[in-house]
Amino acid sequence: MLLVPRWVLFSSGCAPVLLVAGWVIAASLEGPAYDPVTQTISVLAAYGAAGSWVMTTALLALGACHLLTAWGLRPAATAGRVALAGGGAAALVVALLPAPSSGGSLRHG
């Protein structure tokens, strides 16, 4: 069995915690205007949202965690590492291109 460094376990464990914490905090800052059943988390990071800075930070941290984990999982299959890194890069792009305050966005999508 090949071992991975502890920091890889830390970065992989932090990813879901950071995402959920950012989601919960940004939703609480948004108040009843946010409906998690009908709206995506992108709404929480949109321009003008009360907790946009929280959700944007959480998405940036999530992307960084995924990239670090993919980099550190050298014993894992390359295809899996590339997929994980792609997810991390996608999270960074979503954070850097937030949804508009109303309507859709081809850039964000």
C-alpha cells in the first residue's frame, strides 16, 4: 500500500468542510431571500449578495484544496488526479466569474 503525505489528507478533508461552511454562512447572511431548494450556491456568490465574499472565499479555498490534493496524490491513477484537478480549476473559475445579481450568465455557466 502506497502512502500519501498527511497534508494531502488534510487538504482533501478540508474541501467539503470549507464548502459547506461557506454555504451555510453565506446563506445565513443572505437571509430568507435565499432558497436552497430552488437556487444554486452561485446565487450566494453573485454580485450584490450579502455574503458574496464568504461564498467566493469558500469556492477559492475549495478549488485550492482540490488542486493540492490532486498534486499530492501521486500514487493514485493519473486520470483520477486530472479529474480532481479539473474540478479544482472549475471551482476557481466559478469563483472568479460570479453570477450576475439577476438573470443568467453564459460566462459563469
